[in-house]
Amino acid sequence: MKAARVRATSPEGTPYSFPNGPAPSSAIEVHNDIPKPQISKPGEILIQVKASTVFRDNLEWNELYPPHHALLGNDFAGVVVAVHESEQQDFHIGDHVYGMAHANRGGTWAEYAIVTSEEAVRKPANLSWEEAAALPGSALTADQALFMHAGLSETAAAPQQPRKRVLITGASGGVGMYLVQFAVAAGHHVIAATSSKERNGSFLHSIGAHEVVEYGEFGTLDECDLIVDSVGFQVLVSCWSVCKPHGTLVSFDACSWGYIQEHKAKGIISKEGKEGVRALYFIAEPSRLSMARISEHVLKGNVKGHVLKTVALDDVREAYEAAHSRGIGHGKIVVVP
């Protein structure tokens, strides 16, 4: 079958590794002679992949490198073609499913892939294959950031669950747009932060943001109960200044791993007087519960999969490089075998 793989070593023979020497995009190769995967364990499902997506930081995931050797591609939408006997009550051949394969396995930049019953749910009929593939990774991350890790109320209506001020950085990005939509749907006041209001302001207001600000305007904001950062670097440093003294700060971008210890060591937290902030870092994991919430939002019309463009699997290297370009548009680059 056709599938994408990462070359294990540089042209000089040096093994790629993370974090010291991740593979460049030139190491992404498409092969036509990869063996078709076979079900071997309880819980496994074999799907014919109809669509997958590009994660802009995929080559910076340590799971791709020894000792894990995960494969490229995590989002998927496809058709069930084989089911382990342990899952035959929940899934059947011909079912249309979507979801996200675990980071330690991947493999959806391919014509066929193994996924598990925890990763897959039935695709809502009102989503195309491309729209369905564009949702899981980004929407799962947003759902888990807000409701699992930050503990945000899914309904800010009752007196015991008051409306919160929620600041989202990178709000027009692949994850940011779902953070905005989910927080708005839950009834909270959402401030969407972006590098350019001129470029992204109209889009962010169209998906429900109550306020749109640029990063240089953080000094004009009232402090927020919750900040979810998807940018990292200096933007993440700036977030401390606008977080309430006992608020919550969440980050998940690969470049922000270890930020809490780093910022503490540099005195950034103490300088802002934010020692009481609950700071978190997490990596999204497959979850049928999260996917069920996402499907419910889709059926209610609260969210949809935003597709920037669709590319063939043969062009996935160029698609990965394009995903790093600023201002290319809103939505995911979808890969079809």
C-alpha cells in the first residue's frame, strides 16, 4: 500500500532524534510498497483511510523517534474494513468512523491504518470525509484543554458555575479556533488573541469571540480566569501578566514542554506575583468521551471541520512545509490517499 514514512537518518547517516535532532521535512518519504497492516490485538480496527491531516509540529513529536518509532499521521476519517472479534458489537465492516490515532502509534498518512475502539467513533452524516478528518486532533486538544485539564464548566448558567473570562492565544489556528468555539458554546466570555486583527479579526468574531486583541495589547486587558496558550515562546511569557493570581494557565504546544520549570527558574512567575496560578502542560490523548462531545457539537451546528485545502498523499511533504507558513488561511490541510 502507499504510505508516508520518516527516514531514520540524515544523508550522512546520523540518526534523527528528539529534542536534539528532529528530522527535517525533507526526511518525509512516500512509499508504494508498505505492507498493509493487519489486526493482531483486542480493540483494534482496520480502516481504509479516506482523509487525514497535517500537524504543523508533527516532526517535533518525540514519539516518532527511538525507542517509540511511531508513524506519521494521526487524524483520520475512513471506512471500517476489518474488526477484531472483541469489538464486533460496537463496530461493523462498512461503518464510517473518524478520530485520532495515539501519538505513540500514528500511521494514518496511508491507504490503510490500524486504529482502536478508544480512538474511533462514528462519523456524523453531515460531515464530509475531509471535514471529519479536520476535526479530531485539534478539537480533541481544545476539548481536553478546557474541560478536562482546566476544569472549565461546560455550562456557565448555574450560579455555582459562573461565567469565566477565557483568553485564547493563537486563536485563529488549528486548535485555537475550536478553543474559541467550545468556550463560547459553554457560555463563557472569550477573548481571542492573534498576531493580526486585520488578518484574523473578522474570522474570530464570526466563530463567536467576544473580544479580539493582538499580543501587544495584553496590557489593556483585565485579568482572566483561564488562559489557554497555543503559541508558546514570548507570547506564553506574556500570559502570566494577564492571568488572575489564582487563575489557570494551560499550554500544550510541543515547543512549550517544560515551560513551568523554565519560567520559574528565570523568575518570570515571581516577578509577576503569580505563584498562585495553576499552570499546566498536557498532551492530548484519544478519548471516546471527548469525541462524543465533539460529535454532539457538530450535530448541533456549534462547530464544523475547517478545511484549508486538500492535497494528495504524494504531496504530503510540501503540505507539511505549507502548514508552517503564516497567514495561509484558516483550517487544516487535509491529506487524501
